[in-house]
Amino acid sequence: MIRSVYVAYSAQARWVTTVFPLTILLSTVLSCATTTPSVETRLVSTSQSIQAAPPPTPLPKDSRAYYHFLLGYEAELNQDTTQAIREYQLALKSDPSSAFIKSRLAVLYFSLGDMGHAVEIADQLSQAGCRDGQTCMLLAGIYAKAEQSEKALRLYDRAIELDAGQSEAYFSKGVLLVNLKRLDEAERAFESGIEHSKDSPIGYYYLGRIEIEAKQFDRAIRHLEQAIHINAHFEPAYMALSALYETQQDRPAAIAVYRKYLQVVNPQNKEVRHHLIRLYLQDKSYREALSELETMLREDPDDLDTQLRLGLVYGELKDYSKAITQLTKILVSRPAELRVRDYLGLMYEELKEYDKAIEAYQENLKVQPTYADGHLHLGFLYYRLKRSADAIPHLAEVVKQNPKQSDAYLLLGLTYLQSEQYAAASQAFEEGIRYNPGNPDLHFNLGTVYDKLNRFDDVVRTMESTLKLDPKHADALNYLGYTYADRDMKISEAVELTQRAVSLKPDNGYYVDSLAWALFKMGRLDAARAEIIKAATLVKDDPVIYEHLGEINMKQNLRHEAKEAWLHSLELDPSNAKLIERYKDSGFGDPTLEERVRDAKRRVSQNTSSQKLTP
């Protein structure tokens, strides 16, 4: 009943596509981290990183260049990028060889997405020779963003050569290699970075992501757990690890990761708690889901989605009274919430308080007369209550609004069929097929209507169409097989069709009865009797099964057993005139004089009278 609105977290690696100095690179990956002590977990956007940078050294020697540089740097601090670029360009005119002014311009062009100018300056700096690691990292990041990957990789290698003891260049190079799908090289880069920074979770995290991509899941789990062990607040590792467990269908492990995250990292993270609730619901751990929902409501009592899910969880726990109380509470403050009232109606249906369910659905239609789901719910409930005349207008309205919705045509056709309006039923199914030609259930139900209209050739045609669309449509297999057997035609095919139906649903007593009847028509009496006895144990109150049992017993000259089977069939359906005549013709006398059959007639008469008195 729960209608999940959660979206499963994808385990597919979502690699950062911009490779820049590590404090900038990881700003997206770590956007929800909660601690600040280390470089790896500091939240720094690209523009903040640029604007917060101290004036680079060496400073310009030319006084005019120095003057414009200071004005440019002040404009940066004031987040006036256009003015900063203008001042740096003026500074560069006075000192055209200044590498640090060029680097500031490159960074600003990069931040504006002007990759043409950024790359042009990067080329100038690169040709002049990169002499310090940070400048190499800067240029590599620009080239990576501009998809000039080989230039970027050479500069990362140069940065490593200039300062082999730091890890940023290894990690940034590794991310770029991952984007290039060069996973083996990326793995070596991250491993080298880890050697120089064993207390950083970054390398272990990315190793884990690479191993997920390579489907080396056990190694991925170890490295992601290592990242969390190094930094218990490192959020990306929790997300990747829980997603990996989910892809492996290891929900208990995923739940444990999400719970630890909420305990250690951020107990207010709604998205993570929603993931946790979703997993509890998938496991049908409704009590645990209920506890989490109550926690969310304490933090945000006005959260409509959480209030609604709480009501639905009460429904799954079959605590319908609490569910109704919860949903009614929502509607007091938000009477226009149609979906909430829909669920309220469903809860009343579960309690068999059908009048209240109808009232809820009708109220929705007062609020919004064109509300298709309201018409569908009301039409379906009327159909269940065998109030066909009330159901038809609502289902017809759904069909009118959504001509491609196959369920509405199915219900409308079945409602006409229920009220024995066979021509209208066939029209509904045929129209549904026109809009939904690939729906096997529409073809199947149209076939059953053709049977009522004595259109045998059309019955066969539609059942065969059903089986072309769905070769494992058990109802169609059974229906067509029994139809052939009952008409004493294509008996071998009848046996094969009913056997396929039984193989799909071996506990369906009606299918087993069809198989028994087909075997009987083939003359395989022992096999037929074994199957019909099995059918009678599976369905104990079907008169047709016992009528068939009597016929099979008679064919085997088991007269006493045949008589008992037929009398039991007449106890279940004393109006079967054909069987009454068959009973007489077999020399058993008049079954209507048997006390058990007379009692059955009285019972049916009393039930009919009672139904007439019921409003």
C-alpha cells in the first residue's frame, strides 16, 4: 500500500569533472561536510577560493603595475570580477612578463567560464616554464576544464616533480584519469597520494569509487570504510558505501551505514533519513520506519510528506484507526490535499466502512470535479460493491480524461461485464486496445466477453493475441485450453495449454480442474482423476469441480463416488438443471428429493430474500 516517493541513491560513480587545486576540486564532493579542520573537508567554492587567496608573491616591481594590481585585488575581495580583470590587464601592460598577474587573470577568466582567455593565458605561462607546484596545479585545472587532458596530466606530473611530498597533485591527477576512464592509472595515482597523506580520506574514497566502477566490491567496501575510519565526518564515503550495499541488496548493511551517518555526521540530514525510512519500508520494518518518521516530525511538525507517510505506515501496521486519525489531522489544516483524502478513503475501505470511503472520494470530487484519481477510486469501489450503475459514469469520466490509461478501460469493461452489458463491455475493451494495443489483459478480457456473446472464433483470436503479447499469461492459457477441452476440439493442445497454466500457478485449483478436464477428454482417466481430486482439495466450494469429479468417476464406473460428487455439487449450486437431469439419467433418482439438496435450496432462498431486504 505504501506509495514510495523516495528515489534510490545511484551507485553509479558521479565523478567530479573539473580538476583544479584540491581545495577547489572537492567543493562539490564535500558540499555537505560538517567539519572544517582539514583541507579535505573544508567547504570552499571556486569563487571563494580565488577571492580569499592572499596577494601572490613576488609582488610586481613596477610601481604602476603594483598600483593596478592592488586595485584589482581589492575588486576581487569586493567580488567585482569585471573590474578586477580590467585592473589586472592594466597592470600587465606595465609588467607584461609578470607570471603572477597572468595567473590571477587566468583564475578570474576560469571563474567566469571564459575558457578561451583562460587557456590562452595558461599557454603563455606553460610555455614560459612552470617553476612552482601551485602554479602547475592551477594551469592543469584550467586545461582539464578545457578538455585538454594531456596538457593537464603533464602539468600534474610537473607539480609532483616539483613537490613530491604533497598529495594534492596525485589526487587531482587521479580524478582526471577517472574522467578519462583510465582507471588503472587513476588507481596508481591515488595510491601514490595515499603514501604521502595517510591521514587523508580522499585517496581511500576515490580508490573505493574506482573499485565500484570495476565491480571489485569487496575492495571498494574496505577502502570506503577506511576513509570513514580516518575521518568519521567524511560524508561522501558514507553515501558511496551505503549505495554500494544497496546495489548488492544488503539492506541491513546499508541501514547500518545510514544510521551511523545520522549519529556521527548530521542527524538533521532529511535526505539520509528518507533513505533509511525507504529501506525500512522495503524490509517491512514498519516499527523502525515509524520511529524515524516520528523523529522527523519532532524536527519539522509541518512536514506534510512525513505526516502522510506516518499515516501510511500505520496502515501497513493495520492500525487503521491511527492511520485515519493521522490523515484526518492533515486534512483539518490542508483540506485541499486530494491525495491525502484518497489514502483516507483507502483506510476506510480496509475497515470495510465503505460509506465513509465513498464520502471521502466524493469530497475530493467536490473540491476538484475533474480529479481523475478520485473518479477511478470511486468507480473501483462501486465495482467492488457490485454497484455497476454507480461505477460506470466515474470510470467513463476517467477514460474520457485519460484515453491511454489502460486500467480505466479494464475496470469499465469489467463493470459492464458485471452488469451483463456485453456489447458495451466489448466496446470498452476494444477501445482500450485501440489506445493500448500491447496490453495483454485488455485482449484477454475482450475474449471473455466474446465468449458471452457466443463469438467463438473471436474468443480464440483474442486469446491467441494475449499469448503472443505474454506467453506466460496463465489466465489466457487456462481459458483457451479449457475452451478447447469443453468443446471436444484440439484436445492435445488443450492439455498442453492447461499444463502450462498449472506450471505457472500450481496452487490454482481452477487451472488444475481445467487440466483434469482436458485429460478426461483425451481419455487419460487415471491422470484426470488424480488432478481433479487435487483441484477439489485446493478449491473446496466450487460446484463445477465436483460436477467434473462425478463425470470422471462415472467414466471409471465408480458410481457411488460419482453420486456423492454430484450431490455435493448440487449442495453448492442447487439450481444446476443440467446436472439434475444428468443425475436422473444416470439412474440415481431425483436429487431434488435428497434432504441435503433441499436444505441447500432453502439456504439459497433465504440468502436471496435477505439480499432483497438489504438497502
